[in-house]
Amino acid sequence: MTRNPAPSPSNPEDALLDAGFAALRNTPPPLPDGFEQRLTAQALRAMPVAPGPVAERAGLLSRIAAQLGGWQAGVAFGGAAMAGLSLGFFDPGGLISTQSGMFEIAESGATMSAEVSDGIFDDPLAQFEAELGS
Amino acid sequence: MASDPSERQADAALLAAYAAGDAEAARQLARTHGPPVFRLARRLLNNDAEAEEIAQEAMMRLWKIAPDWRAGEALISTWLYRVATNLCTDRLRRVRPGPLPEGHDPADESPSVAERLHTRQRAAALEAALETLPDRQRVAITLRHLEERSNPEIAEVMDISVEAVESLLSRGRRALKAALAPAAPHLSVKDA
């Protein structure tokens, strides 16, 4: 609601009166202590529907999401679900070929090269002692 | 009416939210509308305890009507002013031995007003002068000059025509000027 100040006075009597009004406007009666709290409490008591459900219903999903780990967990769940779906949807031929490749390697009896095996089974302590001895 | 329709729609939406159980709407309504109603009642009754009773009663009526509030029909502030004004007028009529006539001129019958002006307490003196006015003039003057409401809104609050409001304001101002006149020489407007 917009305020509608009265027009400016045109004579001394009106000026005096309007100065009085201005003085009263500038010193509004102070609110009693706890006035707004009492009014709010009254409003909540008189509410036709139990207070609070609108805000709390809105927060229910948020609370559940928070229990599950927040939005990061939601993204992870979503990603995992998509991965599961894609595994179920696509042709598993690639997986089979990978698996068969592994079996083929095992069956071929391939061994590590002598160079590699030497590297792995070298005794570093023996080398150290040999260097000390020399 | 000076208010725009969107203001009325916003009021209606807030009351609908309150009626649906929105606690924040309750807080907002109490915070926004309680203090002005208290101020108006306090100015009309000059009593803190009575003014709070009036404010509580007016707001209680608002809570009760909330589910049936018709969108766009009225502003909450105007509606509350109307309820509070009626409650105050009833109380003033009970307290006073008899209502003063509308044309009553208190100029020569209020020495206390002059005494107060001599102490240069302009606001207090005007308050005292306001108390000598007939109820309807006092309500109109308070709404116009202290709460700064428009004449059409005052007409809606008091359930009278705009012309009747103008007449009340004119007679009220005349009576107040007469009441303040004896002490006017002691009170420079420059001091205001």
C-alpha cells in the first residue's frame, strides 16, 4: 500500500497543525515487548491446517538424498545404473574375444623372455655385496 | 482505490498459503499487518493494553476468514483497518459518557490543550486535541494524517463515500485548529 501524504499547508494555522501531525508520525507508538511473537503464536494456533507440512514435505526428499550421500552419490548411482544398462544392452562379443585371448595366451605356453626374467629375479643384495667387495 | 490488483492478488495468495498450513505465511502476515493495526488502535485509544487487544482481535478475525478470502476483493490492510476501526469505535463509545456531536467545537473548552502547548510538547498537545474530536472525525483524521491513507481507502475503511470523508477531514481539521489556536502564539512552526 502506497502512502498518501496530505498536501502542503497554505496558511499558518494549517502549517501548525501539519507540524503537529508530522511530530506524531515521527514518534509512532512503540510495540509492546513480544507483540509480534504473540501474534505469530496466535496465527499458528488458529491455522486451519496443522502448521509446517508444506515446508516439511518439500524437505523430505532432500533429507532422504542427504542420507544417501547428497548429489554426488546421486550422480554415482546414476552412472552405475547407466553402466549396468549398457552392459545388458550391448553385444558381449568384445568381452568374449578378450576372454578367449587370455585363454589363448595361457594355452600357448608363452614364457617371459630371459631378459625380463633375469631382471625380475636378480638379487639386488648380491649385487650390492659384489660392488662392496670390488 | 489506490492499490493495484496485483497487490490484492498477492494478499490473497498469502492468505491461501496460510490457510494451507504454511507457517512462514503466518509469520509474514503477523509481521506485516500486526504493527500497523496496533499503531492505529493505540492512536485511537491511547492505551497500550487495549490497543494490543484490538490488534489481536482484528488479526484473529483475519485468521478465521483466511480460507474464505476472495482473491482481488480487498486488501488485507484495508480490511484490517476497517475491523480495527470498528472495534475501537465500539470501545470509545462504551468508555465515553456520550458521543460528542459531529459539529462540536472544542476550542474554548480545552484549556489542557493550551497548557500542553505552553510546554512545547506539540505532539502530545495534538494527541490531546484529537481526543476531543467526535469519533468519526478522529478516525478519519488519524487515517489521513497519521497513517497517510488515501481518501478512497478511508472511505472503504469507514464504509462511507469519499465526499463524506472529505467532509469529516475538513471539519476535523477546523476543530483541531480551533483547539490549538489559543496556544499558537507560543508555538512557532519553525520549531517543528
